[in-house]
Amino acid sequence: MSLREAALLRSRIRKLGAGALSDALGKAGAMDHDMQCRSANPRMAGPAFTVRVHTADILMVGKALSECPAGHVLVVDGQGEKNTALWGGLTTMAAHRKRLEGVVIDGAVRDMADIRRSRLPVFARAVAPNAGGAEYAGEIGVAVQCGGAAVMPGDWIVGDDDGVVVVPAGRLAEAAAVAARILAAERVIARQIRAGRDIGVILKCDEALARKKASTFLPQLRAVEKEPPSRKG
């Protein structure tokens, strides 16, 4: 894929947004709600470059930042440690200069006066003033857990004001197509709302409730329901 094609793909996925892509994945893929954007720009979409670090240790963060290619999202599995910062103002500056698409840290950040002004998307679980040590080796380019979601290298990480969603690389085309259909349907619904139609009517809530009422909810009872007799001839 050429640089131009990659940029166009990132732009397309970014515009779809985290919510529509989560819907397209069957309402899945979202990271925990406290993985919040700490910088001035939450919108990002790009393949994951992963690193797992030792608890409260920043040694591998610097190494991964050096190796992470432009246009990728650096995903840091900090094991959810919220009281020791793994990221700060200088790493944000370095990542922005390298033209990373964004950073997601399952851990804490500090230097918020700098990060808050940055246009680099920086998502993190917490903010804390304590800095991590730099003693222990970790792993780069491996499967990680970040924000409660499994992330494989190359999976697509999409962030915006709603949070962060992980799209498995093998499902990107499928999820993007379904998300585009969802957004098109929502535009139709929005036009109908502006025209004065009731949203319950638009979404056919009464019909859905009637079907629910007529169906057997408990799987144990569904299992022993008698099949309707088949018609012959």
C-alpha cells in the first residue's frame, strides 16, 4: 500500500468513528470507559504497534516509541497501573514529531499542561505525577491487553470523543462497510426526526416489543418448545 493509499484509508476509518465501528462489530471492541483522551485531539485511526511493559517501568516505552512507524498507533499495555506515569510531555513531543497517529496507554500519564495542548491523540487510563522507573525489559510487537480489550499488532485502533475501539485487522473491510451503512441509516433517521416524526415510530419500538413478548425469553424453555406441525402437500 502506498503512502497516499494508507493516508486515505486512515482518513476513511477515522470518519466512520468509534461508535459506528463498535456497532458494526456487534457492539464490541470498545476499551474501558476510563481510557480517555488527555490531549487536544481525540480523532485517530491506524494500525497498532504494541508494547507490554513491566509494571510502573518506562524503559520499553522509549524503545517502542523509537521503533513505532509513522501512521501507527502506539499501544502500551501498562497493566492498568494508575499511580505511576508511563508517558509525559517529552514522549508526546517525540511521538508527534515522528507523525504517529496516536498513543493509547493502559496506565497513567503526567505533564498534562503539555499533553493537553498537543494535537497528538493521547488516550490514557489516569493522570499521576509519579514517574516510572527504567529498569526492566518488556515485549514489543506482541499480543497485549489494553483498556480491557485484546490488541494484536496490526489491529486497527480508532479513537474519538466516544473513546477507543479495536478493530481486528482481518475484519477491517467488513466492519468499515457495515459502519458506513449504519451511518447512512442514521442520516435518514435524523432527517425524519427533523421532519417531526416520533423516534419510537421510526425505530419500530412497538413492533420489537411485541415480538419480544411473543417469544420465549428463557433458553431452557425455548429448548423444550414443540415445533409447529409441518404442513403436508
